[in-house]
Amino acid sequence: MLKLGVNIDHVATVREARYRGQPAGEPDPVAAALQCEAAGAHGITAHLREDRRHIQDRDVLRLREKIRTRLNLEMANAPEIVAFALRLKPDIVCLVPERRQEVTTEGGLDVVAQLAPLRETRQRLSDAGIPVSLFIAPDPAQVAAAAQVGSEFIELHTGAFAEHFADPAARERETQRLIAAARQAHALGLQVNAGHGLNYENLATLRRVPHLVELNIGHSLISRAITVGLTQAVTEMLALLAGYRG
Ligand code: PXP
């Protein structure tokens, strides 16, 4: 079964727009996470950024304490954040780029250029019992490098797929790139997640990509929740994922 991880950063973004620097405020990303879980989401994803733009340390600590599914902590490979993750012990860490020099042309982590530091962090997290995923573009060199890092998972960056979705030829090209990357990763023993820009419209096409374990979805789901509520937004997304045949 294809799993749904709900990215709740966007809830914190709304809160921070009004309450930046204050110790509390609505909406509460933890309350939202619990509602998503109750509606059947398989996991909660939060990105603790170095600049604390949306999710705050207290959010992640409360998520760790309260949620009953799985906490996927997205983070940069930065010493302060790695130390935080080692204390927090999320169920999985997904390393993502935050700085320009860490980013490939397509927006994923440039694993090829950062093999040694990524391998070192992956090892430290593995030693603490935390599985690691790498957020990468569907690029054969990046997939191969991810295997060399020794991560258990990759998360394929679906941003280009989402961005070109309206153009049938470009959509097909991006879908084929995701299919090829998923096959390559699977053959290398990597588990495959995907995320960024996925929505209620493009998921039917994404279902053509094989070997997917989990999708991390934020913006479209939280946006839909504004009109139909979180429970309904999660239920509708789960129904789309149920059509996945691997
Ligand atoms: N996966 C990763 C690694 C992300 O950083 C994000 C947020 O940009 C998402 C998934 C979710 O993307 P979106 O909010 O576009 O659904």
C-alpha cells in the first residue's frame, strides 16, 4: 500500500505569519498532525529549517511526543540540526538542501558533490538507529550517489513533474524520468519515496511510477483543508493513493 506522509510545515507557515517570535499561536501544527493521523495518514513530515522559517523546535518536540504514526524529520546536513535529530530520534530523517551550493539544477540534494559529508552524517544517524532518506532529483548520477552514501531511502523530487504537468509532452518526459529513477533505485536496493508539488490532479499520473513506498504531500492537502477540512482532505488523498499498484 502506498503510504501518505502529511507535511505540516504549511500550518506553521500560517502561524508564523502572525505570531513570529512568540511562544504560541494558532493554527497549531501538532493539532493538525493529530487530525491527519486520525483521518488515516501514515506519517507526519516536518522540516526544521536552520532559519526556523516555519516549524519551530517546540513543534518537533511535541510531534515526537504526541503522534502515534511516524515522524519524518526533513533537515539540512548542518551540525546544529544533526545534533538535534540525534537527540530527538525521529523515525526517519530526510536530508534536504537549504543552501544554494547544496542544490542540483533540478532542486534536489547534490549528493554527487557532497558524497563524503553525507556519508558521514548518514553513518552517525545509522549508529543512532535512525534510517536516512535523501531528497534528490530523478537523475541517474544522483541515484547512484545516494546508494554510495548508504541511505535506506531516497525521496524523488517531483517538483519538475508537477511544474510541467500542464504540458503533455513535458509531463510524459518528467514521468519517464521518475520511472527510470525509481527502477534504478530499486535495483540498487534503495526504497523510494516521492514528494513536492503533488496534488489531487497529478497523482493519477504519478501512479505510473513503480516501487513507491510513501508520498510526502503538504501544500495541496493543507490548501484543500481550508475549504473541506483536514479530515476530508486526507480522506480524499488516501483514496487517490489507494489506486496505486506499484
Ligand atoms: N518532500 C520534501 C523533501 C519537501 O521539502 C517538501 C516541501 O517542500 C515536500 C515533500 C512537500 O511538498 P509540497 O508542500 O509541495 O507538497
